Amino acid sequence: MAYKAIPHTTPAAVPVDAGVGAATVPWRWLLVPLAVLAGLIAMEHTSIDLVISRWFYDGALHDFPLRYTFFFDSVLHHWTKYLVILTTCMIIAGLILTWVIPALARWRGTLLFLALAMVLAPLTVSLLKLVTDRPCPWDFVEFGGLEPYTHLFQFRGTAHARGLCFPAGHAATGFALMAFFFVFHHEHRHALARSALLAGILAGVLLGVGRIAQGAHFMSHVLWSGLLCWLVMVAVYAALFIPRSSDRRSLADRI
């Protein structure tokens, strides 16, 4: 009896689980911030900060008229911050529940990223404010204060009160929402990712402009805050979601 030879075949490659995400951080996540950094450094050689802040300053009153209004002081400055903090607390609570309720374990990596990103990004900005020693616009003579104007990286030569206004801490509260962009990107839901990124940027800019209108920050303070928040989130994303072993599993997959 003749036997038909069975041709040797190579097993097909096993596809990587779509949930694992990209093996590296996209270059544009670093190249675009680098361009923003260059723009911010160049911005310090202009008077853009002064021009924008003058839109909200009343020379006759020697003050920022919107500084103590209900909408800017209560709604934008306090209520929105509390809302984002509450959202972050709910995410942390959900993360804890993933160790209590087995059915929620599949969300542990996502919730861990959101918790870390939404805490560490604003925290980094807040800690930098303690060491940068930069005044608020309302501290400068040009805006009713007592101190001569200095650029962001200019030495403050005269005796002065400690400045706690750079980067913009309140704007970081809004920029914290950019964390959802990274989650949707990791899940390959790119339309939602773009929407989340736009929403996070708009939230940060809106809260930042609110504080500019009150005389608490310059525009450069707000933009630096957004850049720092982004870089912190990229670092958290890389630490949790980028595979670092031969089995293509990330740290988030192992938790």
C-alpha cells in the first residue's frame, strides 16, 4: 500500500493579545512634548505672558476683577478640583475592590494606571511648586504687587517672599484627565483615546485660564504644567504596560 507523504508545516505564529498593547512607547509621545518644550523656552524671550495677563487686569483698580467672583473662585477653583479628586478616589476604591471581588480582577491594570497617573502627575507639579520659588502675576508691580517682574528662569535678586506659583497646580487637576487617553490607547480604542486627550487638554487649559484671569498664574505656568503631567503619565504607561520579558507580559498583566 502506498502512503502519501504529509508535508511538514510550521505552526502559525500565535498573535499577541490585543490587550497587551504596543511593545514600545510611540515616538510622537516624546517628540511632540520636545517641540512644546522648545516653544516654552522660546516663549520666555517674549512678552506673551504679560500680554495675556493684562487682558484680565484692571489698571484703575490695581487688581484682577475676576479674582474673587463666585464662578472663578468657587466653581472653577474649588468645585472642579474636588470633582476630579472625588473621581480619583473612586478609581482608587475600585482598584482596591479588584482584590476583593474576583470578577473585577481583569480591570486591575487599568485602574492601577489611572490611580497612579491621576495622583502622580498633579503631585509632581505640586512638589515642584515648593522648590521653584516663582511668584504669581499679582505679586509683580505690573499687576498691583510689590516685586519687579522677572522671567521664569531669571534670578530673583532682591529679598522676596517665597514664590509658590510655578508650575500651575490647579491646571494639573484638569490635565490629570489626560490619563484616560492612555487607557483607551492601550485598549486600541483610538477614537475614544483622541476624544479623551482633547478633553483632558481642554480641562487643564480651562482651569488654567481661570487662574490666569484671577492673577494667580501666567500662561507659561499652565503650559509647563500640562507638559509635566504628560511626561509623568508616559512614564507610568511605560512602567505598567510595556512588556519587559520574553512572554510579552507587562507589569500590569502580572499584578
